[in-house]
Amino acid sequence: MVFFVDSGSGILNWVDTEATNSQIKKGDVYRLRPGSVFYLQSKPVDIYLGTKLRIYAIFSDSQECLHDPCFGAYSSITDLLFGFDQSILQSAFGVPQEIIGLMQNRTQPPLIVQDMLSTPGQANTDMWQFPPRLLKLFGGDVSADSVMESAENKKKEKKEKKQKSKKAKTFNVFESEPDFESPNGRTITINTNDLKALSGSKVGVFMVNLTQGSMMGPHWNPWACEISIVLKGSGMVRVLRNSISKSSSECNSSRFKVEEGDIFAVPRLHPMAQMSFISDSLVFVGFTTSAKNNEPQFLAGKSSALRALDREVLAASFNVSTVMIDGLLGAQKEAVVLGCPFCAEGELKRLESEQQEEEEKPQPQPQPQPEPEPEPQQPPEPFQPPQPFQPQPPREGPQDPSRETKKRDDERKREQEEAKKEEEERWKQEEEEEKKSGPSQPQWQA
């Protein structure tokens, strides 16, 4: 079990190989191994102040992420990019809306295009050496940090800042240095490098704090799915599906509103963006189904994964010039958390419009049942004068088989008794005749 302390403080007592206890407070992250017997004690001062000790926990029993029937690869990078709304892309890349609209209106090239930059019969190895890296980058085999020097430096700084926290039994997200911080918000991720207790748990933890009118830039997790809990505020979440699932009604891209206390999940490798409203901030903590270094890969900004690809390849993929690609990737100077005023409001308006269209859809009418064919009418019978009433003899209904058998047995018994009586009367009559005739004379033989 991996848990996050949302409010209050207290003492965690548990028995693993031996009895152990640890002080916990708001913002702490800790893990208990399977088979541990534990209990929590809240502090009396918190009870007096009315502060409850509240934790959020996740129990992991499998390496598998959420079952997603819509999981699949993208067939075109344009589907990955233009699945987001224009206002989101405009804020993410920091370019005018006209540029995004111009790129969206371009004819989408086929999946396989001719290399116009190489001479016939000779492959341009310098230009097309990136597809293997592209597959690894989008499939999660390597992270964008491995191909970006600035991100490598950031990881080293993060390791140095968290070295002190790693030695502790718990990790507090409010007392540690964030991975990224700007006026638009801050993010922090916790893995086995930061908290040794997470080793073997297959669970990581992260926290995102978006200020008003901000956005966690379009990104995806290449290693694990993310299960998040909203701690404060409200906002909108946009999740894209893959190209293969476009024809399925169950696999449409989705947008939804989240508020304090809501739980939402995003499967692995699904591009997403979280946005706060202009009137409210958005704070959420999440769990990932992998404890290794599973930092998200970003679509835009200084840490954009697209910067690892050759600009000529990108230009051919979007059917635009390399000048436009340079402008698209070079305009945004921020990274990770970006300013995006009214982006959440725009997503909410589209969500309400979609819901209204769904309600206004005509309901399927029930199929009319075929009417039964009328029975052919019989010709009317000729008029018969009424007959005088004649009593009918009672009809004997069918006899019960058991009654018939009993009746036959009674008749047979009666016949036997009558035959016996006749035999007795015959013997009696013969005896009377013998008495009347006198004794019989003996006959002598000569």
C-alpha cells in the first residue's frame, strides 16, 4: 500500500519484521509492504482543532494498467497534435492561432511519402535516421530526457535536491524541491530514487499545482497509467484516443470536468492536458502504476519530445515547410506548466454543447409491429326456427380408470360369491335327496 497524507498529522504504527512507528503529517508519502499490520493515531491537538487525519491510498496487485479496449498506436503524428483544441495548442506552442489553423487546414500526407531531399537511388541517412528513435520515444523505451541535454541537467539538479529527503522514512511533497516551478504552477514526482520505501511497490506518486488560468501542457506517460485525486479547486481534463479507435464509438477522445474529491484515471500512452479555470486553481495528487523513472513526455514547450526529431521529418509529416516547424517549436520558452487563460472555460463550453447535442438526438423509434391478418369470415347460417325444449338424458362422462378397475373387481367378487352359494345349495340338495332315499344297499360281486 502506498498512501498520501491529505490532512492532519499523527503516528503510523506497523509491524513488518519488527514493531515500528513513524510520525506523519500533511504532504507525506509512504509505503507499507504486503503483510504489514498497521494502525494510525491522530494527534489530540488536531482532534481539538477539528482537523481530521485523512489519507489517500492505492493497493497494487498487478503490473497491468487499467484495461483499455481503445489502446493502440498512433498512425499519424497529426492525430496526436490536432486532437487538442486550437486554444490549447496556441498556448502550448506559444504561436498565433492563425499558425495552428493553417497547419490544421493542410492536406494530411499519406503515411509513406517520397524522400524529395535525397538523390535517386541513394538514401538520405542523415535525414531519416530518426524513425527508430521516434518509435522508442513514443513507445516508452526511452524518455525525452535521454535525448535532451537540458532535461539531463534538470534530472541531476532534482537528484541533488532530493538526496536529503531520500534518507528519510517518509517523503513530504510540501517540504521538498519541486521538479518544475513557475508562476503558472509547480510539479513534483516521487519514485524509487526519491523514496527507498517505494522499491518493489510498482507505484509512483506525483503532485501538480496549477494556478488560475494555467495548464499542464499536452503530455503522455510512456510507462504507466495515472490515477489522480483532486485535492483543491476545479478544472478540465482532455484525453485523446489513438487513430485506430476512431471508428469505435467507445473510443472517442473525451473531455470532462473535475472538482475537489473527484478521482480520474488516464491510461498509459494517452495524450492528455489538465487545465484550471481563470477563477480557481487546480491541485491534484496522483499514483502511477510504475515506481521507476516515469516522468511524462511533453508535446510542446522547451521539453517537447518533438525537438528530438529532425525538422525535415516533421515538415514532411505535417505537409508544411521547415520554416513553419522552426517557428512552431521555437516560439514557446516555457515548459511543463503553461499559461492558458480561458482554456478550461472553452473546454467546458464544448462539453456542454456535446451533452446538449446528445440530448437532442432523436431517440430511435420502435419498429411498428405488423398487424395480424384478419380471419376469413364464414357465410352466415340460414335461420332456424327455435326448437321446443327436450330434456336430454344425462351423459356419462369418461370414467376414472381407477373407478373402472374397482368396479370390475367388485363384479368378479360378486360372481365368485354367487357361484359358491350355488355350489353349497347343490350339495345341500343332494344330501337331502340321499336322506329321503334311505341307506344304500351294498352290492355283492359273484
